[in-house]
Amino acid sequence: MAAESVDSGSMAQKPNIFRIKNKIRRAEVYKEMKKEQRKIQKKEKKRKMVEAKALGDKAPPKKIPRTIENTRVYDETMVNSLDEEVRKDEAEDEMSTYFNRKTTPKVLITSGDKPRTRTNQFCKELKKCIPNSQIYYRRGLDLKKIIPQAVSKDFTDIVIINEDSKEPNGLVISHLPDGPTAHFKMSNVRLTKQLKRHGAMTGHMPEVILNNFNTRLGHTIGRLLASIFPHDPDFHGRRAVTFHNQRDFIFFRQHRYMFKNAKRVGLQELGPRFTLKLRSLQKGTFDSKFGEYEWVHKRHEMETSRRKFFL
């Protein structure tokens, strides 16, 4: 009988919200249920922390959560940066002149014809973010005509911002003079003024952090992104630019780190903020008609499993 009463009590605490026909009332009940769940989870977490502190060294090790990342489908192209074959390939690829310090990055930033206000603002913030970069407006010129002019003026990279419905939604990076060219879908764009408690950007050369670019394709994309920034960061500025790859989405963030004491470090975001998703990687410079593609994202053919990633 006691067991039955406990069960009936637990059932009373968790009503079947799908039986509530009133939409507003159903939403309120669901919100209360979630609130109670968070309270219980918080209480349980606190109890485990107290228990672990009391046991000290005898406390059981923390369980590693099962995530999509640590259960990803095995990829044959996963490589180690110390692998000799990878090193030889990278010593002869298109970005080798940058990594051998034979060239200094000089970046041309442009957009489509007649860019809207938000795209213009994004280009200006990108110019502040990337040292030794310049903005040029297209004025109806075709990219195939712009590329030879950029090469003649010693530009090492072209960054093109595409837009749709007055919002920047695409980014193309073309490494000069021999490529490669990467086309990204861009989403979740946040300008600096939209970020809470953002800091002011300084002219110091940033540190570049690349996370989780583990496959051969990922290595190429990581090297391409790194090659638009100068070789030697200015550590006095404490400015860091991060490209973090998670589930083939590349998150861009820019921070200034501040040492609070010998053990603690604080971060202040400088902006802008956006997310990239690779659509294609093309050999050579930009050529939409006759270009040879190394990799093209085909959604319905490639995304057969949620645990399969390409970068």
C-alpha cells in the first residue's frame, strides 16, 4: 500500500500535460515542470559535490559523458600533425609560402554589388579584426577581373562577403595566387554593438587559435584560415582570435584575456561573432564555372549519420 501511495504521489507531481487542452495553461504547467526539474538537478549536483569533497582522494572518478563528439564515426582521413607524410604534403601545398615566412599576409575584403548597411558594418569590423587588410567595393566588377589586379598589388588573400535579404550569409576565402578557395555558409552574425559588455578592439596583432581541425580536409581549412593573419602575435595586447570547429560548424570568436591572479583568467569578448559551415573547397582561385573542386558538401548523400563529421 505504501508503495502504491508513493507511486500515486509521484504521478501527481508529474501531470500529463498533453491532456491539458488550453494552450496557455499547458505552457505554464510545462514551465513549472522544467523549473522543478532544474531545482532537483541542482540539488543532486550539490549533494555529489559535498560527497566528493568528504571522500577526498577516495571519491569515485567522474563519469565521461557520452556525446556525439566522442562517439563520432571513424574517419580514415584523421591525421596527426606530427605525421611525416602530412608534413611533406603541407611543406609543398599552396599555403607553404606563408608558413615558411616567405610572404606577409595582405588581405583584400570585398562584398557583392551595392552591399546593405549591415554587410558594410560587418566588413568594417572584419577589417579591424584582420591586420593589414583593406576594403574595396566591387562597383560591378567580376571577381575574375579583380583577382589579377589583387595579385599585381601583392595581396595574398581575398575575402568576399555575400548577403541575402540584407543580411551577410556567405563567406569566400581565396588564397592568392594559386588558391585554394573555400566557400562557407555564414550564420548567427553578431556585430560588436550587439554583444553585451564588449571591449574595445586595439591594433595589437592577435594570437590565432585553431581547435579540432583533425582530418586532412580540416588541416587544409585550418591552414587557410590561419594564413590571413600575421605570423607574430603581439602578446602585450592579450588579443586572441579563435576558430573552434565543433560538428563541422566553425565558431569565430575574438577575446581579450585578462589575468586576475596567478591561477584565474577572465575573458572579454571584442566581436564580431559568427558561425561558418564549409560548402566547398576548390583548387586554384575562384572560378564558379570551370573550377576543379576538391570537396563539395552534398547534404543528402553525405549526412547519413549524425555522428559523421568531415573536419
